[in-house]
Amino acid sequence: MKQSQVKESSTAELQEELGKSRKEYSELKMAHTMSPLENPLQLRKVRRSIARIATELTKRELNG
């Protein structure tokens, strides 16, 4: 998810997307452990997406 998409999404949508992304990341890590992924940069992309979403949720929580 891009930062602009994250800012436009509602809190409920972000929490749902965070859950999906974390599940996807764990599945990718498991698959990469078994046999190398065709594109290992997918891991980085998903991990950064998780960080963006978590950061925005924290920011919203602190601001009210």
C-alpha cells in the first residue's frame, strides 16, 4: 500500500489490511525458507507496507 492510500483509508480498513499483510508476510517467509522465492524483494515490499500501516494507526491513536 502506498502512503497516499494509507492516509485515505479508514481505521477499520487499515486494521483489516494490517492483518492481511502480516499473514501474507508470514506465508512469504515460510515459502522463502522452503525454497527461494522467484522475487525475494516481495518480502521487503510487504514488510514496508506493514510498517506504513502500523505507523499511520499509531499516529491516529495518539492524535485522538
